[in-house]
Amino acid sequence: MSKHLFKALRLAFFISLLAGALTSLSVNAANQSVKVLHVKGTIVPIVADYIDRGISQAEEENATACIIELNTPGGLLEPTEKIVERILNARVPVIVYVSPKGAWAASAGTFITLSGHVAAMMPGTTIGAAHPVSAGGEEIPEEQMKKITEFSAKWMETIAQERGRNIEEAKLAVTESKSFTDVDALENNLIDLRAEDIATLLAEINGQLVTLAGGEEVILETENYVLDRTEMTFVERFLQTISHPNIAYILLSVGSLGIIAEIYSPGALFPGITGAICLLLAFYALNVLDAFWGGILLIILAFGLFVGEALTATFGLFTAGGVAALVLGSLILFPGQPAMFQVDPWLIAVVVLLVTGIVAFVMQRVIQAHRRQAKTGREELAGKTAVVKQDLDPEGLVFFKGERWAAVADKGRIKAGEEVIITEVDGLILRVTKKQ
């Protein structure tokens, strides 16, 4: 009896295990995970790190695909190269989807879009204008620019060839800064499809064959899917936000003003701490943006001159030099860069006027302090009120701040208890006059 019961229990155990396995396979088959990343703004190093993290998670989770929703005016070369390389070597299909309506994938965004295993655009979007521009702040000679353009065009050709796209039209985006609407891009075989939304996109690519790095062929199974959105962390969003020319410029200005305030009023602490933090963040952002060090040094010199003015009171000489250095440094901070990597001229004007106003206020206080006669010790007694302790006729005693002083009345007799005004200090004797 016990043997039959044991066999029955063992059979029931194996049946439950089999049922669980079949259920798990059924759930996995019914719900294919699709990782979704969202990139908006300029392509900077932190964006490359975010995409690398997202693709790595998709690979580890054996996701069906990884979608990159892209909306960018362009970005820096180094992070763009990192992103393209990561997509080309991904072990999971990567779909680059330019969205939402009105979005564009210009410059660096074009390289990223064309590198995807599947390239798609939402109606009303644009790609192209991928001509290289100068970086690091210096003007690039014509001959050198020609070589850089040829290299970028060759890189674009390699990407297009790898993905089976129109090589000639792709190269024109680099050599002639040609742009394409979603319709143009599809007609010229730069993208694979147009889709109104992610649901439509996944429905249209279901069953499509893609080739991963190493020649591995994968059929996309996106009929049943579950979207797994991986957004940027707070730190990543923060670092991307400050990696903008205007923000970096504001941080540099606020940081410098904080240090000036701390020097002018030692011990205040808050301005100094705030200024130091802002300066560190500004240097991070300026390094990411590959700002021209000549411009940075001129701006630092400007604030150094402002500090010198507050400490030495040259009555405007250092201030004038500081304003000139600040304006010049601001203008050459990102020379030769595209518009998205330029400091807004209106922002420069506002910062210069604000800084000049603050320095002028500080200087006014400094000048007033220099002009004000210093009164210390006995000299400060003049003009103060004392009380007669012993009749002054004309000599006697007065009481002032808890002390007895020998005093001499200027004229007349002054009785005890009356108030007098100290007019002069002669050694240890006060000369006083009757208070009216």
C-alpha cells in the first residue's frame, strides 16, 4: 500500500514539474520582451553610457529586440562612435526609431539611425545634415576639413554597406549636408520603414530576418510582446542636462561669483561652497563639450581681476579689464562649433551686465569704506553723551559707560545729574558742553 502511494506521489511531482515548465514556455512565447530606450537631446558621453547599459541589459535578459527612440540635433564625435560601435556589435537586434512627430536625427543622429539593424522613422520626422564641424574650439583649415569630411563619408559608407542601405545617398548627408524627410529616406533606401507608433513598428517587422555581429541570423518575433522601458537614471539626466553650453556657462559664472562673494565676506561659507560645487560641475561640462581652454582661462582671468578690484580698489582699472576678458572669453568659448554647441549671445550679454553690476556694487561699498574716517579708541568718544557726576565749575567728574572721567566744561557751571556732550578728549580729560 505504501509503495503504491509513494509511486503516485512521485508521478504527481513529475507531472507538476512538467506542467510548470510548459506553462513557463507558454508565457515566454506569448510575451516577448522588447527593451525601449529614449534618447532626446545632444549626443554626449553620458548618452553613450546610457545606450550601452540598455543594450547590455537587453542582451542579458535575452530580449527580442532593443528599440532606441531617437530625437537629436547631433552631438560629439567620440560618443557617436561609441554608440555606433555598440549597435554594430550588439548580440540583440537594435531598432533605431526616429520619433515623435517633428523630431529629427541630424548629424550624429544620422550615423546612429543608419547603424541600426532596423531603421525606422515616424511620419513628420527628418534625418541628415551630417557634415562634420570643428571641435575643440579651433578653426579647421580647409585642407584638414576636406580630409575629415572624406573620413566621415567613408565611415558613413561603411555603415550603409553593412546594413544594405543606399551608400550614395548616405554619403550625400555628409558631403553636402543633405537632409531627408521620412518619405525621402524610405524612397532612397536609407531606412526600412515608416511607422506611426511602436505598436505599428513591431507589427511590421514581425518575421523580418536580421543579421547580428558575427553573421548570426535572427528572425524577429514581435507578434506578442511586452515593452520594457529603461529610462535614464536621475544622475544620467542631470549630467546630460548640465552638458549643454548655456548651462555650463551659467555654472561657470555662478561658481566664480560665489568664490568672489566668499573672498569679499570671509566666513559666509554658503557662497563659497555653492561656488566651488558650481565650478566643479562647470569644468565637467566644459570638458565633455570639449570647450576651448583659451576661452575658459580668459573667463577665469576676468573673475580674478574682479577679485583684485575688490581687494586693492584700483577704482575701475581691474573692473574694465575683467569685463573685456569676460566678453572675449565668452565669445571664443566654443568658436567654430555648430549652433547647438554655442553659448546664446543674449545669455552672454545678461551675464556680463549682471556681473558688472555686482562688481560695481561691491566697488561702491569699498570706496565708501575708504572714504569713511576710521574712529577707534578714545576718538570715538567725541559726540557721545555723558552724565555729570560732580558739578563742573568748570572742572568736575562725569559718568560715561560705567566709568568716571575727569571733565572740563567749555563754559558755565553744570550741575550734577545733567547731561553733557563730549566735544574732545585731551589725554584722560574730557572736554564737554551742556546738552541743549
